[in-house]
Amino acid sequence: MRLQHILIPAALVSLVAASAYSEETDRYRLEKSDSGFVRIDTQTGAMSICEERSGQLVCKMAADERAAFQDEVDRLQTSMKAMEERVTKLENSLSARLESKLPSEEDFNKTMSYMERFLRGFMGIVKDMDKDDGAQKT
């Protein structure tokens, strides 16, 4: 029984690994050229120039692809730098706006004084109205 618990998962893992290996080996195709080989990525269409050195196949991106790749890297770096500068500018602007909207301690105390006077006056009016209602009922 324990043997089944080990063999079944191991078989499943090996099947998944075999299918992944199969996909990976089908992805690239080697074609013989005058100076070595050309490796073609069947999914992206990218090509690499390969040559045999010390019994190993060494591949490099084709020159035109390397230039396109470098151009894309440069464009992305420029875009990233511009975004970082914009974020910094927005953060500074937001920070300045938040600080400028907060009232000073003096302004806060002055506002509280106005509110206190308003509420005292309002409560005085309510008391006067209650007195008038009590006088009219008798």
C-alpha cells in the first residue's frame, strides 16, 4: 500500500517533466550554416548564431537582434527613469499640499473659540425660547 503512495506521485511527476522536456526540445530548431549552426526559436522567431567550441555548442544572438534588444533595453530604461522622476515630483507635490492644508495651532484655537461662542449664544437662544414657551402655557 505504501509503495503505491510513492509510485503514483513519482509517475505523475515524471510525466509532467517529460511533457515539459518535449515542449522545450520542440521549441528550438538547429539548421546547419557555413560557419556553424543557426538556432531558431519556433515560438518567438528569434535566431541565434551557434558554433561548436571544445565539444559544446555556444550560441550568440544575431547582430540585428542584439541591436533591437539593446534598443528596447535603452527605451525601457529611459521610460523607467522618466516614471521615477514623475513619481518623485508627485510625491513632493502631494506632501507640500498636505502640509499647507493643515491649520496652525493658533488658527485651530481661534476656530475653537468661535465655535464655543456660537454654541453659547445658540444655547442662550434655546433657553430663552424655553422660558417663553413656559410663560405662555401658564
